[in-house]
Amino acid sequence: MKLTMAQAINACLDQELARDRKIILLGEDVGVDGGVFRVTEGLYAKYGKERVMDTPLAESAIVGTSIGMAAMGLRPVPEIQFDGFSFMAYHQVLCHMARMRNRTRGRFTLPLVLRIPYGGGIKALEHHGEGIESLYIHLPGIVVVAPSTPYEAKGLLASALESKDPVVFLEPKKLYRAYKEEVPEERYTIPLGKARIAKEGKDISMITYGAQTPMVMEAAAELEQEGINPEVVDLRTLNPCDWDTVTESVRKTGRAVVVHEAVKTLGFASEIIARINEKAFYHLQAAPKRVTGWDTIIPLLAGEDYFFPDKSRVKAAVKETMAEK
Amino acid sequence: MARRRVYEGSVDYLQILNEKGVADKKLEPKLSPGILKTMFELMLLTRAYDDKSVKLQRQGRMGTYAPILGQEAVGAAAALALGKDDWVLPTYRETQAYIARGVPLEKLFMYWKGIEEGMNFPEGTNSFPFAIPIGTHLPHAVGIAFALKRAGRKQAMLTFVGDGGTSQGDFHESLNFAGVWQVPLVVVIVNNHWAISVPRSEQSASATLAQKGLGYGIPCIQVDGNDALAVYKAVSDALINARSGKGPTLIEAVTYRMSMHTTADDPTKYRSDKEVNEWKKRDPIERFRKYLQKKKLWTKNYEARAMERFSKQIDEAVAKMEAYKGDPHDMFKYVWSEITDNLKEQMAEMEKFYGAGKP
Ligand SMILES: Cc1ncc(C[n+]2csc(CCOP(=O)(O)OP(=O)(O)O)c2C)c(N)n1
Ligand SMILES: [Mg+2]
């Protein structure tokens, strides 16, 4: 079946709700309305209000109650409506979600999946398009996942719903409805913690994840026309990250460009390049580069196109890296 | 006695103008024809500006917009109760309060178009830009009220929050602080019955939202939010108390969101036409028009001339919004007090790519 990413996530949630009675969806407008992005469409009608719950408007309580439910063996799937409102629950994530296993020496664990639509590029309102992944990657104890295609989203979410650890599942808004692709109807899983080579190549490693992946793939295809053969690494899980796949690719190509839309300073590219330096330094033929959002507040919608990395910046970075001897 | 009652609370409901536009003689405030007409005209202008905003969004000339339709009275009457030196911090659905404070219309259009300059309000309007993250502005309102109190010039602060917003921790923490600090603050809960698709009944198990003030030792009242006179009276009284050192007040204005949550929403998915039609009968503008007519302050011609003025004012504001040429460099200029070397470098890089404008 050809599905958009929103539909693929919906199909996954549907299958998982049917498979595991412990799963409960909760959040603002996820029930009757089917979610502001239509990701939970139809699930309220099918599974009822005990399992697909519209909550009062309070992110802290949505995540906090999920923590209590998960500790008692349920598998809640709280949704934060937009990334910019995840901060209202951040203290719950940082103080509790990330630490429960550690501080109880494994007595209590939190098998929950916190779904957050993330990133910009859909011309939405202020605070509706934030690159927030670093804030979550920075918290040991949490698995951070960012799918890049409809197929990937379905398989990764299915795995997240079996995870023993709390997962922050970052859904790229920009890709929710960007395109459809073939997604198997039957259940399948894609392992967490494993990156994927989205395109094989030999000249340079383009490393990215989530929202930027299709754009980077396009850039890679165009570069190939121009005689450069890039490899594209889609990280899938940002923490714990599959550093082996990253360093293996860079050892092979000797060059790297990292792409994400979050701000440059302490964006995930900082960590990725540090790892490359630690593990593949002597294989490098050029200084690694990153193409990221600027170190600014994300502009409101009229100016947002000037903020996000695009093909022109990505291709230029690749060419500059290739030009280094 | 081992067991005795230690607290009892109650909440009043205030309606002055009924749905037919008839005022309760005992409750009717003595307002000059001037202020009554200003109130009516602000509601008319609000509806026209609101209607234009939805159209602009539909035509792709503006971004996502949150319609005010049906709620004109709350923001208009409350803001008109403010004194010149008072301050206001509304939500995205009471932008008519800005109009009352003299914020130029083009600023509002610009904000909704996604231009930061739309939040740069002129001096003297004593208005803060609204916060998109629900309820997060309420602690600021308490802090602003604290500063006003400390300045000692008998000023008050007015803020708003939706029924949905009353569920946020910030709402409760703010009321608690306001009560403890006894700041000159008036909080108006705009209960429009819906928080996107979540009905009032599922937002809180309490019978009224006003009664939440009781828990924090704050006087509270519920008013008919489609009755501009009731809103005006309740807010005026609360502001007088605030200015004279009697502390905060919580007011629940009961109204109804006649339109979609935002232009990105489809309310037919979660609510019935029947409910919406019931509320049509309680239209705040229709009601006020009848009231003015009875007072011989309204004629068809008077309204037609006012509408002509407003549509000209709106067209001029739209033209200004559309003439505004945003400069992508501005993104770098206000992050810190000075542009850092790091940002200068990034700005140069941006120029290299998009110097001639974004394709
Ligand atoms: C902290 C936060 N969470 C979620 C949202 C998304 N959102 C925008 S408006 C809204 C409902 C608000 O309802 P209410 O407070 O009743 O105000 P109304 O829109 O009815 O005026 C929601 C959930 C948000 N803006 N901020
Ligand atoms: Mg509401």
C-alpha cells in the first residue's frame, strides 16, 4: 500500500493497539479529532476513549501521568502536539523519564513512547517548528528516534513500542504528507540503534536523519550527475547512535558532510564530527563540514526559508569538501 | 467540635444585557453614549478585521490565523475598561484588545503573515505580544503587575487565558503568586467552550472555571461573555480594585468560538451544527446593536458609515503589510544585544547563498 508518513504511523499505531492491550494513546486532540496532523485518525472510533484519550491541555501532566502508567506496566504513547510545546514537559523528561531505571537500579522502568512532531518547513505559527533533537539526545537514558520515510517510520515505531527504554519519537512534520511510498501492510520492525546506508557511494559520506533525509538524497542524486558519488547515511536512531556505521562510511570515503536543521552550536553535527575525528581521523582527506540552521531564533514563517539548510547549501558544502586535496 | 466547616465559597454570574438587547435596569452601568458607541464600533471593526484575516489566509497572503468570530465582546469590552496607564497581555484570540490600545492594524496582519516586526508595538500602547505556548504568559502578567505595583502609580494589568489554558500548571502557579503577592492583576478566562476539539466539559471537572480563583484566595466572578456591558462592568470593577491595592480578580467570560480553532482546523469533525446554531442567537454584536437602537444611538446609516471607515482602515493596513519588505539579515540582528562574530560569519554565508533572495 502507498502511504504518507502520517498514514504509515497511523497504520503502525493501529496494528500495535490491536497487538498489545497495554498500549494507550493520550494527548491533546488525539481522540475525536484524530490529531492535528491526522496521525491518530480513526483510532478513537476503533479502540475507544479508554485507549485513545483526549487529555486536558497540559503537556507536563500528559508526560508525567504517562511516566506513572509506564512504571506500573502499561505502555503509554503520549503525544505532544508540536515540538515547541514539548518544553512544558521537559522537566518530566529530564528529571524522571530519563532516570527512573537508573535511580531505582532497574526496579522501575518506563516503556513509553513520547511522540513529538518536530522541525519546521511547513509555514506554521511561532513555536511550531523547532529543531529540538539535541535537547533529548543530551539526556542519557532516553532513546531518540527520527524516521526519514514512511516505510522507516512504521518499522521504527513498531520497534519503539517494544523497547525496554523510554523513546522520544521525533516525527518530521515536513515529511508527514510530503509524499507516499510503498509500505507493507503486515507488521515489521526496524531495529533501534542501527543506522542505514540510504545510498551507497564512495566519494564522500553525507550524514543526516529525519526531515533532511529526502533533501539530502536529492542533492546526492544531482551530485552524482555531476560526477561525485556520495554515500548517504541515515542515522535513524540518534541516541544510542550507530557510530560504527558512521565511522565505517567515513573511513571508506575519507570525507564527510553532516546535515541537520537545528542550530549549529551544539547541534548533533558537533557530536557526529567529534566522533569522526576520534574514530576516523587518519582516514580523512578533508575537514568534515556541517550544514545546519543558523545560530539564531527560527524566523517566523515569512523568513523561515532563509533558515533551513537546502540543496544549494548542501551541494556547495560537498563540492568544497571534495575540492580539498 | 471535632468536625466543622472551615470554608465555604460561591461564584456569582453576571449578565446585564439579555439576548434581546434589553438591559437590567438595576445592573446597567451609567456609561456615556461616547463609550457605548466606541464599544460597538470596536466590535464591528474586530469582526471586519477578523473576516479579512481569514480571507487573506485563504488567499495565501497570510499564515495560519485564529478567528475571533463570536467572541468580539470579551476582548473589546475588557480592553476598553483599561486606563491609559494600564497594561494588557491578551491571547491570540483577543487581538481586538490591541486595537483598543492603539496598536496599528498592520502590526497584527504582519504577525499573522509571519513577520517579527508585527510584535514591535509602538510606545504608549502598553501592550505585550501574546504567547503562542498556551498559558505561559500568565506568570509574566503577574510579574508585570508586580512591577506596576512597585512603581506605585496606581496602574493595573489585564490578561486573558482560554478555557484550555486553565489546565496548565502556569495558570495555577500564576494565580497562586498573584494571590500571595496581592498584585494589581485582572485575569479573564475566555471560556469559549472549546480548546481545539476538546470541549469545556472534558477540560475540567469543576462546575465553573471562575471558582478556580477560590482555591487561591482570589475574588472571582462568571460573566456572560457575549454581553459587552457585563464584561465591561466586571473588568472595570476589578481594575478599580487592583489600582487601589485590593489585589487580583479572576473573571470567567462565557462565550463561544463560532468559527474554526484556526484556519488549519475543521470543527465539523468534532462538534455539531446544532450547538453552533444555538450560540448564533446570542451574538454579542447583534445584542449590542439592539441595545444602542433602544437608546437611540444607532441608525443604519451610522453603522454603514462606520463600516466604510473600517474597511478603508483595513485596506490601508493590508497594503502596509504587503508593502513591508522583510530583510533576512534581521534574523541575525536581535538574537543578542550585539551581533557576535559567529553570527556575522553565518550572515555572510547566508548572503552568499540567498543574497539575491530565496529562490
Ligand atoms: C503549551 C501549548 N500546548 C499546545 C498548544 C496547541 N494549541 C494551540 S491553541 C490550543 C487550544 C487552546 O484552547 P483554549 O485555551 O481554550 O483557547 P482557544 O483556542 O479556545 O481560544 C492548543 C492545544 C499550544 N499552543 N501551546
Ligand atoms: Mg477555548
